[in-house]
Amino acid sequence: MGDKPVFSCRCHVFKIDPNTKKTWNPASDGSIQVSFFFDPSKKAYRIVSIENDKLVINSTVVAGMTFSRTAQKFGQWSDQRANTVYGVGFSNEDDLSKFADQFNDAKVCVTRDALSPVGAPPPVDQESLQHISSLDYPSESQFNSVNEAEPVKLSISNDDNVDQSRICGQSVDDAMVGLTLENDRLRASLCHSRSNLKKWEVELHTLRTNNSRLQSALHENSRNIEEWKTQLLQYREENTKLRARNEELETEIDNLGHLKNGNQSPKTVRKQSKSTLKNEEIERVKHILEKVTAELVEVKEENTLLNTQLRQLEEKSGVTKQFYENSMVCQIQADMELRLRELVDINRKLLTYCRRS
């Protein structure tokens, strides 16, 4: 008769570190199948787990074993035959409770050492039995050969089991607290990073807007600089032309001075030329002034004559004729006054010009 499957579940399997005896080493890559088997011929229970054709757990339940729940979802037991301490972690408390109950039932059956009770394993549902029966588990000889091949380096008593359980439970609790704190810290950092990301996006948008404005202003300044350069070139060309024209005029004046006065210097010739031109202009203005003065005298005499004639006409003519003639005389007088004002202005301008000269 072979081993009969009794109970099966999925959990994470750990083994105690043989060097430190305080830390857990993962015995599996993830959650794996762990099963209880019952051998009616030997009246023994074994806990077996296989991953990728590798034997992870091969522990025979004996009377001195104790399964300790060291955490909310974690439990452990010590196997002196395997020289190690096994730890199992579950996803919920119900699975851990079922595993602990099955372990205690197997321990009770082994402790009673009775034929009938030991041979009657606890009942299980048919689906679990079918699933467990389909697994390819090793035979008893293979388990024995594995256990005999393992060196005996660890000897753990019942008292040591209790101390070891406390140490492992405390280390697991500390690890869970540390992971919780680390998770909270990472969440706070994530929230802070998101808020900073929004601020950086706003600052980036502002910088892009300012950059666009600066680029527009730079392009406009570049265009203005080009225009100013063009105007500066035009002014320089015009200045060059004026300088050339000035030099030509000075050369002509020097030539004329040499022709009129052979031995005089160019500066003396220019001064004499300017003095001559100034004297000629003064004479011309004086001539115009005398002419205007003479015209002014003539206009005054004509005005006096017209006033005399007006008085004579007033004495000789009647009211209607006198009114008509008065209107004509007033018009003539207004015209004469306008002409007189113009002549006075011209006279004033000429006098001002003569004084400046």
C-alpha cells in the first residue's frame, strides 16, 4: 500500500538559516503545493512539497513536534530528522488555521499510537483528493534516501523549538512592520512627486511662454538692427558725398583765388571772397531799403492828397453821393493801409538783416 493524500494547500515555504538561526531563507520561488500524506502500513504522517522536480519539504510528523503560529499568516515547526526549521506563509488566516488543525490532528494520531485511529486519517473533500492524487510524488525509498544523504548538523530540542519559534515570529513581525513603514514612505514620496510634477509642468509652461516672447522680441530687434545698419550705411554714403563736394568747392575757391591773386594764400582768398560777397549783399539790401523808403514816401503823399480830395468832395456833394464816395474812399484807404503795413514789415526785416550783417 502506498501513501494516501489527506490534505493539500498552497503556501510559501521557508527554511531557517543554519548559520544565524534567526533569518528565513525562501525554499521556493513562490506559492507551491504542500500536502499531508498518510502511510497505513507504518501508521505515519508526512508533509511533502515538490517544486520543479525538486523536493522542498519531506518532514515526518512525530509526537514531539509542535506547530507554532508566530504571525497572523505565518507558522513554523522544527524537524530534528531534517535538521532544520520549516516556515510556511499563507495568503489568509483561514488557510493557516486549516494547516495547523491538520498538523495537530496528525500529531494526535501519531501520539496515541493506536492501530485503528492512526489508520483512519481525517476526512477530506473529493476534489482535493483527486488533485493531490494526480501529483507525481516520490516513493518512500526516495524520501529515505534523501533524508539519509543529508548531513546531520542541527540538533533542536523542544525548548529550543519554543525559543526558535519566538525568535522567528519576532523577526517576521519586525519585517512586516518595516515593509509597512517602507510602503507608507514610498506612498508619501509618490504623492509628493506628483505634486512637484504639477508645479514643474506649470513652471515649464511659463518658461516656454517667456521663451516664445523673448524669441519674438529678439527677431524684432534683429529686424530693427538691420534697418539701422541700412540707414547708417546711407548716412555714411551721403556724408562721404558731402565731404567730396565740400573738397571740390574748396578746390574751386582756391583755384579762383589763385587766378585773381597769384601770391595770396587760399585762406586769405577765401576770407576776401566772403568779405566781398557780404559787402555786395549789404549794398543790395541798402538799395532795396532806399527804394522801399521812397515808395513809402510816395504812398504817404498820395494818401494825403486823397484825404484832401475827400474833404473837398464832401463839401461839394450831397448826402447820397457823399455816402458812395465815402465808401469808395474807405476802400481805397484800407488798401493803402494794407500796402503801408506790408512796406513797414519789409522795412523792418531789411533793417534786422542789415544789423545782423
